[in-house]
Amino acid sequence: MTIAITGASGQLGRLTVDELLVAGVPADQIVAIVRDPAKVADLAERGVIVRQADYADPAAWPAALEGVDRLLLISVSGPGASTAHRSVIDAAAQVGVGHIAYTSILNADRTSNPLAPEHWKTEQLIAAGDIPFTILRNAWYHELYTRLVPDYLATGEVVGNTGEGRISGAARADFAAAAAAVLLSGGNESDTYELGGPSFTLAELAQEISAITGKDVVHRNITAEEHTAELQAAGQGAMVGFVVGTDTSIAKGEMQTDSDALSRLIGRTPKTLAESIRAAL
């Protein structure tokens, strides 16, 4: 069984390749599809098959997917993402890929998160085809916050307009383990999983950082309007709408799930937020 992963040079892609190798999948049955093969020279040295394909060149995808049985389509973000994904989905149908797993976003069909529309369009494209699929609706990675721990410690605060909204976050490695489990399942059913770990608020994030580091960090919750003004004053013009919009979505409870699908797929309890903070430090 040949398994292909798009975006294999990225963090999630590399972690998924590692999960497959640890699980005993022969390296020559893993296809790492990347835009720049030089970035995965280390994977090639380990025996992983490396193929080049770019979303700007739809004609490259059939060759990149030739002979692939199961495909992990790791999503890209931003305007037009679903159009880019369509190139892969169409090529997969053309060459006879047997199963597509796609990394979407939590509650993609109903959330107001700014990233959701392109994910939902992609989900619909996949569902409209004849290839069995698995939709992996991932919640926020812990790393989206833990990478900012130095900033939180420097300012003494975690700022946002999330209110008391809860985030069913999980470590990127746990999402990679879930993706690998789906790729290795061999099943041809079509499923959609809402994936997330134990939920937390930004106030609880601040409390965990304080407890672990011994330095006081507080959560400063502000309105969407106040957040917009602060980000604009800080010169974050291009990202203001996205940051405030995602926080607003979190405040509505749209980054929370009660599903235990993540723990069931990986066969263990997901890493806690505290563990991810310690790892980041």
C-alpha cells in the first residue's frame, strides 16, 4: 500500500511521515509530495519517495499521485485554497487514488472562523467525488499559543477577545498521529471526525504558564473593537481581521468539541496543554 502526503516538508507533514515510519511502513511505500524537494532531502536519504508538485501547476499532480493508494491532503490556507485543493482532488480521481484524508478545521460546516469557508468548499469537493474519504477537522494546535510563550512572559499578559470561549486544542504531533492512524486503517468508508483535546480558555492558558514558569501572566480580555484598535496601532494591519475574527469565533464556542475522536484514533490520551507548554520551554 502506497501512502502519499502533500505538504510533506511542513511540520504536520513531517510528523505524519515519522508516525508512518515508526509504525513500520516501509520508506519506499511513502510518497512525500513537496514544492521544493531540497527541503526533504533528509527524507529521501531515509528511503522515502520524494515527488515534486506545485499548486501553481495543476498538470503536475497526476504524475505526483501515480500509484498512490491512500492520500493525505494537508490543507493550505488563504483565499483560493479550495481551488488549489481541487487540482489534487481531480488528479486523485484521474489516477485512481483509493482514499483521501483531508485536514480541515473544527466545525467547518458551521463556524464563523475566517479559515472555514475554504475548508468547507474543499470538503464539499471531496464529498462530491467517488473516492472514499476521511475529513479530519482539526482544532487549533497547542503550538499556535506555545510559540508565543516568550511574548506572554515578556508582557505579562495573554490578550484576546475570546471571552470565556473554550479551545479544544491539541499538540500538532497528536493530530499527525491521528492522520497516520487513518492512513493505516485500510478502510474505504467515508467519515468526518471532529478532532480536539481537553479544552481550555485563554485565562487557563495564562494560569498554566504562570504555574509552570513561576512568572505572573494574566489574561486580558478585551472587546473585538479594542482588539482591532490595538493590533492596528501595533502595525498588524494585514492580520487584524483574521486575528479578531478567529477570537470572535472562539468566543462563540466554535473551537470547542466534546468529541473523543482524537483519543480514539491515536489510542491514548492527547497531550495536555501543560505538557505542550513545558515542551515549548
